Amino acid sequence: FAVSGKGAVVLGVRDVQKQATRDKVVQAARELFEEIGYEETTIRMVAERAGVSVGSVFTTFESKVDIFNHILFEKFELLFGELQRIAPYLKGTARDRIASLMSIAYGVECQQLDLMISHLAASHGWPRRIEEESNKRHGRLLGLFREALEHGVAGGEIRADVDLDLFVD
């Protein structure tokens, strides 16, 4: 069984096996993306590293892009959690607050630089569904930047008639 925030959830043996396969595939893909990059990594390589069949990879994920997006989602959740935790304590001007947010993001990204480079390379030409999921995730991050800019407007350091949406974009 697994424990969720709402209590115990009983999983069948098949569900446990599916989750174990998913975890192996994600770990193997993460390692390969970091070691040799997104483009060079193949589904066959991921399957071999994970110790599962190619069919099992495709039963778990639609494509290599889908696996990569899952890994980026996990990474982004960690980054966003850290930024959200720190944001209420930021002091100073809007510039100071944005610089602090960027410094935190930069520090997190530098810890997995090869994965970040792969993200930049792979993001061109993603399927619409993946692009929409990515934009939704980034929207939460951009909200923190918007709050810092709104602080600047409220404090008089940024003109009240400025287009904050343009700034955030």
C-alpha cells in the first residue's frame, strides 16, 4: 500500500510493479540525459539501463519527450518549492527581489547543468501538449516575478502605468 496526504491507499501488485518500472525508467533516463544528453539518448538505451523491455518503457511513457518532460517537472517542482518558500522573506527593491529569485533559480540549475542544456535543446519543436504543460509550470514561476514587480509599483520604484505582463514575459 501507499500513503497519500488523505490517508492510506491500497495498491495492487500490478500498480506497485508499474510504479517500480516507471521509477526505473525515470532514473535511467535522467542519468543518460545528464551523461550523454537528450539527443543522443534513445529509448532502447533507457530500457537497457533500467533493466526493462522497450515495450515497458512505451507502456509507461508515450515517448522520449514525455519522459524528459516528467523529469523536468520533478526538477521544476523542487525549484518552485524553494522559490515559494523564500519569496515571503525577500527584502529590498523590486530589483533586489528579482535578483534574489534569479540567483536561487541559477543555483538550482547549475547543480544539473547538463540536464538544463538538454532542456534548452529539446524544447524546440515539442508537441503542443508538452509545450502547454511547460508553460503552465512556468506560469507559477512568473507569478513570483510578477509579485516582485507589483511590490515595486506599490513602493513607487516602478511606474504605475507600466505593462507588468510585458515585463514578466
